[in-house]
Amino acid sequence: MINMAVINLKDIIKYLVKLTIVVAIIVGLTRYFSAKKNSNKNQIVNLKNLSLINCINEVIPAVKNINNTEREKKIEAYKIPINYELAILSNVQKNEEYKQNTQVENEKQNKEDGKVEEIKTDLKTEIVESNVPSKYSTEYEGVKIRNETNYKLTKEILRPNITLNTKNILIFHTHTCESYTSSEKYKYKPTGNFRTTDKNYSVVRVGRELEKYLKQYGYKIIHDESYHDYPSYNGSYSNSLKTVTKLLEKNKNTDIVLDLHRDAIGDNTYAPTVKIGDEYAAQLMFVIGGNGSTIKHEEWQKNLKFAVKIQKKANELYPGLFKPIILRYSGYNQHVAKGAAIIEVGATGNTLEQCLVSMKYLSKVIDEALK
């Protein structure tokens, strides 16, 4: 009996020792994690007051361990894309504010006037001489065509006997960032060679002007302002095709699809201009595609007929507003509608003011041609 009591006492002592150790460990861990939690809270509070670069240093300890020169290089590498994206976001915000302000101004003006702005047609027009000669190979009732294909352009192909659904007009921009020569009124910071991501100074602004005037004539305008050539210029037409396809699915029976561009000549020495009355307007040019693309477009003649129809009316109202139509093999996504076309508005040497004037007169031409 005595031996058994001694053995049980030893077991009890061992158990108590183990229990004490476990309790000590638990208490220690509890204190550790509690202290860690408070430390993290303090770090979070401190991080709120840090700049973006300091946050990077705090979160990525490895940045602290490199020498100052290497550290500055890495920081600059982080800042470049961040600053660029912030600039884009700033431009997006400015674009939205501009659209809202413009809409309010237009609505106010319409209420005050109670009528469509009268655009005169009995004005003297005169082509301002440029350093690039106007070339053409075919002419149909005053409409000149520069045929860069082997297609034989017969009178039947060129005759503008085309019927169009004129309820909707879709405007978009495959090369959204194309811009013009800065002027006193429209100064901008370029983000490329005659390119800007600020839509208030690119061809998008030109599209807004055409949209404004066409709406006065009662047309429903779908104006898409998506970037198709940013961040990469390559794939612009693939990107814009996706956009246009989706828009046409939502807006059935849209026959008129205008892709507004700017002439691609990359310097400011070429500025095709026409004087209409007392105003100077950038000249316009249709670019029509044939059936030479990977996407079959066997009815390309309809696009050409549409261009001839519009340009014939332009020659009546404002001779010289349009340069000769260019016909090429490339399809330019014009298979999407029978009234699809590229319209190049001015060139790099033109100012935005001149292009905005063009849209006023183009809207009058389109309305008269579609009546």
C-alpha cells in the first residue's frame, strides 16, 4: 500500500509540471500576439500618413536594403506607370466633366433659341493652297476618286443609288488619340507624335462637334469614345471592330457608321484647308475599303456609293470641303454597314478650331444628302 501511494504522488507531480509548462506557453503566446496586433494597428495608422513611395518602402523591406542609387531607380520605375495611369484617370474625369458641361450648355442654348442653328449654304468657298497636290484618277459628276486598286470603276458602281436607314448614325474612332497642331485656344500636352489621350483635344472632340450639330437635325447619334489605339496602336482595327459590333447589336438597322480620323502625315507642314465665308475649315477626305481584307467584303461598292452621295452634295454646297475619295483594297471594317466609311478630318498641320468648323458644314451636307 505504501509503495502504491508513492508512485501515484510522482505521477501527480509530473502532471502538474506539464500543466504548468502548457499554461506558461499559452500565456506567453497570448501576450506575444496581443503585442503584435497592437504593433500592426500602429503601423496601419502610420501607413495612412505615408506617401505612395514610403508605403512601398514599408511594405517591401527589400527596398530599404538596396543602396540609394538603386533605390531611386526602382522608385522611378514604379512612379512612371503609376503617374501615367493617374494622368489617364485625370483625363477621363476631365472628359466626363466636359461632356456634362457641354450637354448643359447645349440644352440651355436650345431652350433659348427654340430652333436649329441656321448654317448658311450660299457662302463663297475657296481652297487654300497647300504643298501637297490633290491627285485623282476617276471622276463621276464632279466627284473625284483616287483609285489605288485594280477595280474598274464603272458609272453603275459610282452611281449613288443607295437607300439608307437614317434614323441612327454611329460615330467612333479607331485611332482615338490622333490630334492636331496646338493653337492659342487649344493647347494640350501631347502623349505622342500628334497624339494625346486627352479626348478634349483629339479626334474625339471633333466627333462631339459633329454629334452636336447632327442632333439638331433630329438624328439619333451613337458616339463611342473608347480608346482603340491605347495603350497599343497595333490592333486598333480589331479593337474598334469589337466595339462597333456590340453597338450595332444594340442598335439594329443602323446603316451609317462613321470612323473619324485625322490624316496620318506626321508633321505640321501639311494643313489642307478651305475657306468658307469668313471661316477656315480643315478639308475632309473619304477613305473607302475594298475586298482585300481578311474579312470578306464583297459589297464594298455600297460604301463607295454612300461616299459619292455625300461628297456630291458637299460639292454643291461647299466646293472644296472634300478632297478626292481614296479607294483602297483594305477593308477598314466597313463590312459592318452599307453606309460605313472613314472620314479623315484635316491633317497634323490643321488646328482643332479648323476641324470643329468643318463639322458644322459636314453636318449640313449630311442632312441635305440624306433628305
